[in-house]
Amino acid sequence: MFGAGKPRNRRRQEEGRWQWPVIDWRRWIYSVAGVAVIAAFGGMIVIALDQPIDRVTVQGRFQRVSPMEVEQAVRDRLYEAGLVSVNLATLQRAIEALPWVDTASVARQWPRGLSVQITEQVAAARWGANGLLNARGELFLSEARFIPPELPRLTGPNGAEGLVAQRYFAIQGRLIEGGVRIVALRLDARGAWEIDLDNGVKVRLGRRQVDERFDRFVAAALRLVVQRGAEMAYVDMRYTNGFAVGWRGGTKVATIDEFDETSEG
């Protein structure tokens, strides 16, 4: 009985030993070969499609941008790349760096071309002497060769382009409704605001409560400015509840309550 138990224990020990898994080498080789064939076939397709680029089509409504300049910017950055391998993002950045280009989109045009769509910048205001701002208040040209004469001139400290443009866009509509236009808007180094109107009148808003003072100008002084602008030099809104009018032949005070910013003069 004792002798009969030993073989059974030996069989249990042999069954508990770790064994290498059985690999179907034929199936594994077929799988690897299939992947290699697919990769090779894909590579052949890419090579076949990666044809040299021989045509660049530029589209858009052009006033300031030259389509030939855009095409040259594209060709200068192809670096012998084909239609598949060309980096479209690099081309887009190069085109958008051109003067007067706002946005650009670049797409492949099979079998050997690229299509470029251009949107030009729209100048909304002049910045300083020769700069141009777009409708987002961004300085897109610091030294413009051509400045549309009808644009208002905005000035301010370096880096204040967006702030000055934002105020201009906020107030211009209300002044146009009242019968005048802004020809210049200034923000000085102290933070004081001043407006030049198209009838020659200056509007001094100062540094504090600028929005409230402008509202008061529209409500209380704008009609007088429109009616008698030829006689007026400036309107000073730096008063708590009133304003002062500077007449071209002298100074006459109108509806003064208390001067609010004596340090501004």
C-alpha cells in the first residue's frame, strides 16, 4: 500500500512544474509577414502619392496682399517636400507672417497642387504715426507704407493698443449717432483720455470715472457741440456733475459743479 502511493505523488509533482507555452510558430510567422506586407504596401502608397508640388493656387479678395508674394512664400518653404510629406502648418505660419494677411488656410489639392485661401486684414484705426490696428484692436503693422486717410488716429503708451482700441470701438457708435465722428483718441502716460472730434472740438475726459463722464458728455454736452462746434475749442468733463466749455474767443464756464482733477490742469 505504501509502495502504491509513491508514483501518484511523483505524478503530482511533475504536473505542478512550470512548462514553456506551446507556440504556434506557423501562425506567428504568418501574422508577422502579414503586418510587414501591409506596412510595405502602405509605404508604397505614400511614395506613390507624395508627388512633387508643381501648382499653388491662391484665392481670396485681394486689395493689399499680392497673390504672387503668397505663392513665393509657399515655394520658399517646400524644401523638396512632396504633397504628402509637406508640413501645412509651417506654410500657414509663413503666409500669416506676410504684411496685411490676417488668416490663411492651406490644403492639399491632388495630385500635385496646394490650395491657399487668404483673408486680408481690415484696418480699423491708425496707431501712432504709422501703425495700423485691426477690428480686434491688434497692431498688425507698425510701419505701414499706406495709411487710409479716413482712419482715426489712436495713441497711447507702448502695449496699450488693445485698451485704446477697445474704448474707441465702445464710444464711436454713440458719437456717430449724435452727429460727430472721432478723428483722434489719446491716452497719455498719466492715464488721462482726450478725444478729437471731426468738427475740431476736443473732449477732455481725464483719468477717473471715464465711462461716467463720457455718458454725461453724450447726455448734456453733445448737442451743444454739434450745434456750436465751430465756436468751441474744447469741452472739459473733469467735473463732478458738470462740464466747462472753452470757446475759441475765450473761456466760458457752463454748468460747473466742482472740478474733480485739479492736478490735470
